[in-house]
Amino acid sequence: MEPIRVVDLFSGAGGFSLGFRNKGFEISFAIDIDHSAARTYSLNFPDTVVIEGDVREISGRDILDIVGKPPEVVIGSPPCEPFTAANPLRLDNPIDRLYIDERGNLTLEFIRLMGELRPKVFVMENVPAIVETAELREAIIHEFRRVGYEPVFNFLHAEDYGNPSRRLRVFISNVKITPGRSSKRVTVAEALEGLDDNLDVSNHEIHEIPERKMLEISKLGYGDYLTMFRGHKGEIPVGIRLDPYDLAPTVLGNSRFIHPFHDRYLTVREQARLMSYPDDHVFIGSRDEQYNQVGEAVPVALSTALASFIRVNVFGLDDRSPQRH
């Protein structure tokens, strides 16, 4: 049987794609405008055509010319910054976030490409705030209907599927998605197990911090934090000391957590563990770029559960994962 082809728009470091590859889908094409993210994706998906470029400048015909056949599945994560309350510069008028904000417009580009590619299934991930008002929800429904799809809003908690950090996201699709939940929650300590003395793992460099900062960190108990930054709807804690026996808070692109047992920030690899990335997934770029790639991803445990659901319930296939060589 022919593989089920997937196109990933706004592909980032590949967390969304990795779940589908885990379940035997063929990732045919990916595009992202961020240089370091595109390099990371290309390294970890050597069989995929990866374009570093602007989605606004590519057409469905361009993609079809590259991949040869229409994709059965299109996934993607347009920027969430125009919609999230963590953005202090978010526009006050919700509808302006979609139609006026230049990054918000990228959601419309995803919808445009659905009309041009006509996949059997699409899944677009974003923060729930993208549909927090009736006006925004109706606008998105209208835009998808214009290209021939009836959108379904699937709200999924990543921690319900084995991810060690909390993360609620909406997956807008043309199908109702209800993956089977994991039987247990994965704690921070379980996620970080075995990393302390493993210096051979990539992206696990511990960076030194000033003595004064280390002193501040040493005084933090579980759940305490170093400072706050201002979001659109209030302040958000930064530099949280993780509770080893609980889930981690939501990993953000600009967040740095404090290790539960050591007076330091988590390494990129430790942070990636909290997003259920495997240790062989290597991140490229500056340290800040690597942290951002981790924080802006779809958690791999969630994307795998989602891909499993689609494989079984949309395509009628078994749930066996392919062997990795």
C-alpha cells in the first residue's frame, strides 16, 4: 500500500510531524520561515523536502509540483502570538488579530492552501484564544467554509496523552479528533530521569549563571519563581522551580524553568523532555533559538496520539508504528 502523504505548514522544529512519522505517515513537504527551525527540521527529517520560506509566497500548485501527488493530510501551526494573552502587544479587537495583524493573517494563508491542496484531512494547531470570542470563531468557520471545509474545534490537553507538561491547545480540523488518553501522568522527575550524568546527549549543555543569580535560585521552593513578565491580561511567572512530583507548567518559547534538584536552569534537552521529544531529535541554532523551537512545538506525545487516531479512524488502518532504523 502507498504511504499516506503529509504536508506540514509552519513546521517549526518538527514536533507535529514527528507524531505522524511515529505512526507511519510519510512527511513529504515542510515549510517554515525561521532559519534555525528549518535547519533543525531538515536535519531530523532527511527524507522530507524542507523549504525555508514564507507561506504567503507559495501556492498549492508549487507544493504539488514538488511532492508529485496531492497530500492526504495537511498539518500546521500558524503563529499563535496574535491571539495569545501572553503577548502584551496583542490587538484589543479580537477580529483584528485575524485580519489586521500580519502574523494573524498567516492563519488565512493556511486556509487558502487547504482550498488549493484539498487534503482528505487537515489539522491546524493554535492556542484556544484563537476562538475565544464568538466573533473570531464565526470568522474562522466562514473562512474554512469558503474553501469547502466545515471546521471542527478539538480542544486537547497534552498531559492527557503522556506529555510531562501542561498544554491546552485547539486543533481545528475537518474531523472530530478524540484520541485515547494515556493511563498515567508523567511527572517532571520521570521525564528528566537519566539525564543528569549523560553528557553524550545533544543539546544538554549546562550554561553557567552568575553567583548572585544562583543565590536567588537556591532560595526557591517548588513552584516559586524568579520574576514575572507582563502579558496582555496580567503578569506571567518566569523562572519557576519545577515540582519533580507534578507536571511542569506550559512550556513557552521564551520560558526557562529551574531544575527541581539543582540550582540552575534546565538545559534545552531537559526542556525538550518536557515536550516529549526523543533524545535523538537534535536542535540547531543559538541557545535562545533552541529553547524557542522547543516551546513553540506541538508536544510529541500529543501529536503521536493525534496521528494514531487519524490513522485508525480516518484511514481505517491498524495502529502499528513503523520500525526505525
